[in-house]
Amino acid sequence: MSSLAIYLIGLVIFIAGLVYGAHLLHVPDKWIGVGLVVLIGLGVLIGAIKTRQRDSSGA
């Protein structure tokens, strides 16, 4: 399994916990959705940056 896949699985579990906690705190569904979209976007961006292969051309 690639590093990106493991990172994304962890991200999904983390976000699911945050969404559940926000639901228990009676945060409006609209704002839970906004937070969900933002966290998924940031997570994919950070995961791609941290797990990308470096260019070995030396340029």
C-alpha cells in the first residue's frame, strides 16, 4: 500500500471523527459540510505534497 493511500485512510478516519463530534455538538449541517469539503481538500493537497517523488534529474 502506498504512503498516499495510508495517509488518505487516516485522513478519512480523522475527518469522520470531527464530523461526528460536530454533529454531537449540534453544529448546523451546512457548516459541517463546509468544514468537510475544506478538510478533504487540504488533506489531499498536503498528502500529495508530502508523498510525491522528488525529481532526480539534478536540475
